Amino acid sequence: ISDPTMHSMPCISLHPEANFFVGQSLDNQIVVFQALNRFTMQKKKRFTGHQVAGYACDLTFSPDGQFLISGDGNGKICFWEWKRSKLLQKYKAHDKGPTIG
């Protein structure tokens, strides 16, 4: 994937159904790509509402694929609903730096 307007994505995760993958973009959003024949960014489906502050904060899916979990640069863990791309809850994991993985 080479698009000069995109930010770096140091962490990616494959959806359990293997038809999408997500990337933790360093512009404070999680972007979604179709993972079939060609990688295609899903411009209408993105997750915003957290700060990664330049860190490689990890992300993963629940086993059933209904939820996406990510860390952030402020020591929080974010829980997202996959279907609606909605931030459900943030929990403070610790006070010292990012929640990486």
C-alpha cells in the first residue's frame, strides 16, 4: 500500500473472518482495509477518539470479531464496536506512558 497522504501504521491486526485488517495509524485513528484480492481502504469505516502520540500501540479483535481493542498513548485501553466503528469504553491501564501491547 503506497499512498503518500497516509500516515505510518506500525501495528496491524487481521479480523477473525480474514476479510478485513486494521492498522493503527499515527494520525490517531484506526483505518480499515479489505483483505481480499486487492487491499482496499474502507474510507467510511474508521475508528477515532483515542491518542497514540506516535507510539506503536497494539490492537486486536475479540475471537468472535464483534469488538476491537486498542491501546493508546495515554495509558488507556479502548474497546470499540466493530460493526458501527463506535468507541464503547476507555479504561485507564496505568499512569506511566502508552499502552503498547
